[in-house]
Amino acid sequence: IISPFRGRVGLSDVQPGQYLPVGSLITTLHSVEDHLLVEFTLAQFVVNQVDTGDSVTVVFADKKYPAKIAAIDAQADRQTRNMRVRARVDNPPDSLRPGDSVSVKVEYGPAMNLTSVPAEAVRHSPQGTFVFLAETSKAGELRATARPVVLATAVGSKIGIASGLAADDQVIVEGSFKLQDGTLISAAQPEPEGAPASDQ
């Protein structure tokens, strides 16, 4: 049996001498090319900010591979309103095979310089989203001050702040869920190296 293109043959359960009706599935054959096509979906508002030829990053087994958007579907899914996008990865590694699950990182929109804070520093209430700052009062006391913020985006364990914070603000992270606006606080002193652990 000869294939008209180079490919990788899958498993087969066909035995010598077995009778095969016309159209029987013998095995699978995946083309071996110098590129792979990766299909994924994007929200409509993201699709409106990207185009064919734009660069994306395919992540597989903790390794990153550059790719370019090759095609965008002409219609959105009626239920999710997401749109299918196809990207091309040139010279893929042998370990990346058809059917593998990958992550695709897509950069879109104008670049922004954001102040980021750990996710656990961000608090939510019916009045809005805020963080606690460590600020010195007029009396010279260190107190927690609630500062309203506008969130931009999350990257890993960090959350970008669109407005409400300056780069030199001192944000309280650990134990912020116990604080209230105006709570008297004290700066934690680092333990000296080699000090014995205490259970108190």
C-alpha cells in the first residue's frame, strides 16, 4: 500500500490473510511536513484586534515555539461567540504530534505599562475592588489604608493594576484579609540568619 505523501503510520489491527471489505479503515496516516497547524479559539473582541500573519506563541511541554496566524474563521460559534483561529508552526519538534494539547499565547492591543501586585493583595467588597497600603499617619503611626484600584489583567500569580496605584506604593499582601481601613500595623522584622525556629 503506497501513500501519495510522506507520513507517519499509526497502529493497525489488520492481520495477514484477513478479508477487508471495500472502504475498511486499515490505519491512520499523518502527513510529515515541515510545519504543523494549531487550531484554537479566541473571543470576538480579541479576534477584532489580530489578523493573519500576526505572531503567536505555542507552548508545549514547557517549551515555547513561535507561530503565525494562518487563517481566521468567517463566523463565530453561536453558543460561545468564540471564533476558530489557525496558526502555523514551522519546523516543529518530533515530540509535537497531531492531536496534542497545547497552549497558545496571543498578544493583542497596545502595549501597557502596569503596576502589578500579588493576587492575594487584592480585596473585593460591595463598594468595589481595593488594596491595603502601609502608610504613615500624621501622628507617625503606620496604618493600613484602603486604596480603590481598577484591575487590568492577570498574568500568573500577579494582577496588573490599570489605575489607583503608583510604583512606589507599599502594598500589604500577607494578612490583608484581616485588615480594615485605618488598622494600626507594624512592619515585620526579618529574622536573623541561623536563628532557631519558634513555635510561639
